[in-house]
Amino acid sequence: MKLYDSQLAPNPRRVRIFLAEKGIEVPTVQVDIGKGEHQEPEFLAKNALGRVPVLELDDGSTIAESVAICRYFEGTQPEPPLMGTDVLDRARVEMWQRRMELEVLLNSAQSFRNTHDYVKGRITQVPEYGELCKATAIQRLEWLDEVLADREFIAGDRYTIADITALVGIDFGRITGIAVAPDQKNLARWHAAVSERPSAKA
Amino acid sequence: MKLYDSQLAPNPRRVRIFLAEKGIEVPTVQVDIGKGEHQEPEFLAKNALGRVPVLELDDGSTIAESVAICRYFEGTQPEPPLMGTDVLDRARVEMWQRRMELEVLLNSAQSFRNTHDYVKGRITQVPEYGELCKATAIQRLEWLDEVLADREFIAGDRYTIADITALVGIDFGRITGIAVAPDQKNLARWHAAVSERPSAKA
């Protein structure tokens, strides 16, 4: 088994943190996005969409998409549960994971993709859209601060994949100026706590 | 139990098709997006993000996000399985469901949101981004036609939530001119087959 990984991109970090929380070690292969290795035929054979991460199983078959890779490891090693504990909890964790992905991480990533010099000339950028995503991400952090007023973690009293996605989304947002505001005490408390977990360094 | 639904929006249709495939009937409450009912305090109390669908359980608690609602019903009634049958299959279905959501449905929805007169003045539109999403969605349908060359359904030989998301994404794309091209025989065959299922009318 191998994990095609990239230290610079936000999505592979989600999987690395997930694996660290589970205590699972998987050999990684670094894909150099800066050099365009993710667009080379050898990698496209593993994921036609040219995205990291990709998990390659021992039979050579592959699973792309961070959350699908996490789902696989949640199945092979259920403890500690990071995607819910029963039918209702699994649905609630999925709700929060999706909100963190679509409202925080995606806006943070689109802000970067559409405005940052690093990708200029490599993809079509629409800076006006990137600014809109940045503004939306900042609004969502205000909402998240309210959400965290009455709970320790994003989906409730247990650390889950929703916390991983939010952490990665917020940390990646720094590049384009999306950050926890000084008055967001609940969000700051949560961010400090999840950042102190050893998995955050993964 | 009640499902807050909207006949015009694509995401609630995903849940309606999913429920129809399971043979589950849930009373629905129509939320009139045209009149802005999804932004009224009563609805925002059910989903602070102001989006449909929302499932309200008998204890008054709510689950938002289409896929989270589907996950709930997959748990309460596993047959027929629409989100995978074992650990590996669940990961693969999740991969395809996410690809259909992020590559087809999201681009289709963003094309509509950023270019269509129906939402003009109600949300900030970036037409240039909408056009980019339309072009991306059309490219993704070319890819999907290749994917479907060697399989009956999107995630393999079984109908799954990935087919539901793709169907809803493609059908919603019609509004902005995203459509199956005449030479996309595999995609056309698949689209005809999933459209003929009784669930497609849900």
C-alpha cells in the first residue's frame, strides 16, 4: 500500500492527519505539484483527474479523493471513530464534515487558486471569484465561532474528520489572509486545541 | 419526521431519488426558494446556512446536507445498498459520489448561480467564473463518457448514490447548456437507463 502525497497541498494533509489520529502508518510517495508531476501520464493512470492524494492498494487498484481514502481506513480500523459512532452520529459527522469542506476548505482553496501568483499561468484564474470566496470563508469563520460556543469540537464532544477538514481549511487560508479574528474566542480555543494534537504536524 | 424540500433545486432531488430507490416515504414540506423562505428565521433555525434539503427528526433535531441525509437512511434501511457493500466498495462509491458532486454537480450549479437571470440581484454573480464552470462541466462529461465505456453504472455494476448525483448534475446543467453530446454514446446509454428508473421522477 502507498499513499501518493504532497506536502504543499491541503487535501493530502487531511489524510495524513486522519492516519495519525488512527495511528496508521502508510508509506508515502511525494508528488511534486510544482514540477507538474500530477499531470504526467504515470500519475494520471492512477487518478485521471490529476489530483493528490491517491491511495494505491497492494493489488495496484487506487482510491482517489481524501474523504474516500479516510472512509477506507475508518472501515479497516474503526478505532478511534473519526466518522461517527452510530447511524445518527455518522449522519451528523457527515453533515459537519461537508459543511467544513464546502464552506471553509473549498472557499479557502478557491481563494488561493483564483488569486495567488503561485498558480498564475497554470490554471485559469478569476480573481473576482477568488475575492468572493475569501469573503465567504471569513463569514463562515464568524458562524463557526458561534457554533463552537456550546461544544468542544465541531461535530460535538468528540474529535472527528470535521475538525480535520476545518483545521486544514483554516490553516491553508492563511496564504490568502483568511484567519481566525481576535474576537473569535471559541474558534481560537478550538483551533489551539486541535493544533496542539500531535496529528496536526502530520 | 419531515423533509424540507424544494422542487426546483437540485440537491433536494438527490434525496428524493435516494428515498425512492430505497422505497422510503417521508412527508415533505415545500420551502419556496423563489419567495426567499429559506432565508427566513424559522428556516434558518433548522439550517443556519439557509439551504435545502433538511431532515427534521421526531425529536425536532435536524440533519442538513443531502449526502448526510442519505447516509442516515442508508443506516436505517441498508437495502438496497446505495453507498457501498463492504469497506472497499464504500470507499470506491464515496470516491465516485464525490467526483460526481465536485466535478459535475458543483460546476453545473456554479454555472447557474453565476450566469443565470433567475438569481441575478439575489446573490453576487461572477459570470466569468460561471462560464469557466460550464466549460469544466462539459469537459467532465467527456471524461465520464470514457469512464462508462466498461461499466454499467458510474461506480461499477451496481446503481449507487454516484449515479444519483451525476443524474441530478447533468439534468440541472440543461438550464445553462451543459448536456450530453451526440457522440457520447456511453454517457447517453447510462443517462437513458437511469432516467427510466421510476426514482428519476421523484
